[in-house]
Amino acid sequence: MKFFNKKYIYPAVMASFLMVTGTACEDSLNINTDPNSFTDVPLRTILPAAQVNLAYALGGDASRYTGSIVQYYGGHRGQPLEYSQFTFNPSTTDTFWDRMYTSVLTQMKAVMAKADENDDKIYTGIAQITTAQTISILTDIFGDIPYSEALLSTENITPSYDKQEAIYTALIDLLNQGIANVKSGQGTKPGTDDLVYGGDVAKWEKFANSLKLRLYNHLSKVQPNAAAEFLATNPALITANADNAKVTFGANASNANPIYQFDVLSGRKDMAVSSTIVNKLKALSDPRIPVYFHGIANGANAGQYVGNGPGVNDDDSGETKFSRVGSFYASSTSPVVFLSAAEVQFIIAEVQFRKGDQAAATTAYNAAVKNDFAALGLSAASDAYLATTAVKYDNTLNRILEQKWITMYQAPYEAWVDWRRTGFPQLAIPVTNFNGGVTPRRLPYPQLELNLNRQSIEAGPGFLTSVEAMKSRVWWDKE
């Protein structure tokens, strides 16, 4: 199998200029080393490195950016405060873009190239599915991005920007290829080097189909029947927590969970949780409160659960005012969840609601909440919670999306997609914000791109200032 097919070329950022970025200490690159060269590195080394890089990017920068927008996080000073106030400059997104393209996608290209040499189709399929996942998150955050001309190194250092609509079509095709390859049984089966599923090809098929369902559901404004039509084909999906796609981190500082690294090991102490989500869970008497949040650490209010108001500049370096992210998602060994059974059931609930099948929507909604509670070790509390008036399914999309918003604390970038598609949940405008009182609908392109590939931006999506970019909409976010 050829690595580059004639229709789509697997993307990554232009190596020639990313070799000199140095946007963060851990991302510094050796200018004498070609980041696309993995000729002497075995598959069992490249694959886990790429998976960790993806988990670190999604659990780190992607979650901090988008979690601040959808008001899971309420930074009280420094960069986290800026995010809560909608201060996203081009330089803000440099490191995230770099890690996603130069690390994850370049490594996945290497996996596919080496797997193709030995007709190792299972590895090829895993890399294709992960590539589709990575590109989907990039395009949902930025809109049009380099795709068909990217990852060509010095052959093309200024790749054009592909339309998001075309990218979505390509991603579905790539996922279909990935499913066929992992199901082929051909080649070496990954083992412990596969940090997501340990080489379980049936689970990879479920993950790929669940990603397809997620992407089709993103199109609710532009292709409202797409998710229902796909669901009607009865695809194998993630339906149990044992099939959740995730990467679990380690106990050592060098391989700790990204939230733990940022909030605890760094000593920064400038991240807090938002009053929006804390107050919502309090109003629902939600049993997830002590799992989602740490109580205030010090002072007279120690042990209480309090969030910082969106955009409020109220220094809490002494940790006496606000709660932090709780142990399940922010301990050293916490997982970064890519896609869960709970999310799949919430998507199904929305699809069935839109079809007018309230019985099926109820079943999926209840299953979603129960799956989330079970994943958090709270199974015994789910039935009583679902029986309360404020939680019981009431035949409204608002109820589905409110509970999904709570659950997607595990993946804030998806909660941001939902808000842009539906307007749920209702978010407060930060008391201080730098986007004209408008909640961002996408993030500005990185400074590296503006410096070194601006002509392609101007020829494609067009150059916008940061504020203009954040007010503009991606393709599926139709007014």
C-alpha cells in the first residue's frame, strides 16, 4: 500500500520552519535533525510516543483553551486568566499546533510508512484512525487548515489551506480505511506499545466508528440527517467503559498527567475551576463534585467547593479561595480520555431526540449518565441522581446537552463544539473579556503560520485579526 494515496496526503506542519520554533522547553527541536526521519526507529517505539504526544496536547493546551471558553476552568491570574478573558493571540496556539502537527502527525506518518514496508496493516489502521482523530480536533478548533499539501517537508514549505468541508469528507474516508486495515488481521499485532487499546483490534474498530458518529453529529447544522443515517447502519460503537479510548499517565514527574504537570508540578498555582460548573453541580446536588474538584486547600474555607467567576482577576496563589481540578482527571496517573461510552450515548440521545424518538432518547440519556458515573466509581449513586426532577430526562435537547456538558469535563474541546452547534449550555460573558463580549467560535492561527505561511492563509481562509478570527465561524457552525 502506498503511504500517500492520490486523493489525500496525510498532513503535518511544514518541517522546514518548525525545526526552529522552540515554542516551549519540551518542544525545542534540533535544527540539525529532520523530524520526519524515523528510518531506524521501530514501530513499537514510534506508536506510543505519538499516542502520548496526542494525549498531552489534548489534556493540556486544548483542554485549557477550550475549557476556559466553556467555563470548566476559571484562571485567576497569568495565562489561565487570559484564556478566561478570551485573550487568545496567535502566539498562544503555537505550541499546540506544533505538537499536533510536528509530533503527533509526523510520528503517525512514520508509523504508516514503516508499516507499509512490511504490509503491517494493523499498525497502518491504528495510525490512520489516530491521524483522523488528530486532524478532526485541529480543524474544529481552527477551521480550514493545511491538509492535502502538508507534511511534504522541503517539497512544499508553504502548503495551502484545505476547506473544512473537504477535510471532513477526507476524514470519514480515512476512518473507513483505518477500520478495514485493523480488521484485516494482517501484520504484527501491537501489544503493550499500543497505549490506548493494547492492540485490541475490535476496540479500535469501535473507536473509529464512534469517531465517525461524533463527526457526523458535528454536522447537525449543515447535514442534519448525517448522524442518524450512519447510526441506522448499526455500526460497532463504544458502548461500555471497558472500550473507552484513553491514555493513562504515570506516577513519575516525567510521565505525569498534563493537568497535574501544569497545576501541581509547575508550582504556578494560577489555574482554578469556574464558578459556572461548580455552581451547576451544587444546584443539582451532583455526586461528582468531590471527584471533579478539590476542595479549597487552605484557610478558613478549606474543603469547600468554590469556583472563580469567568474572567475575574482575583489572585489565589495561596489557594484559599478557589477549588482546583479534582483527583480523577488531575492526579499524576489520571487518564486523558479521547472518547467514552458516555459521550457516545449522549450523541445517540441527541440523534434520537432530533428524530422524535423520545423513548430511544431516554434510554440513551440514562445510559450516558450511568456510564459516566460508573467510570468515576459512582455507580451506586446514578439511579437516585437520574430520578431527581432537575436531572430526569424531560424530552428536551437542553437536558441532554446540560448533562453532556457536565460529562465532557473529560474533553472540553468537544463541549465547545456542542456549544457552537446548539447554544447549550448558556454561558456567562466574562466580567472582563477582550473579544467584544462575544464567546469565541474558533481560535486564531498560530504566529508561526502568520510569519511563514501567510500567503497561503491569505489565499485560503483569509487573514483576520485575533478578535475577528474568534468571532468568525467554522464551516459546520452555520448561523
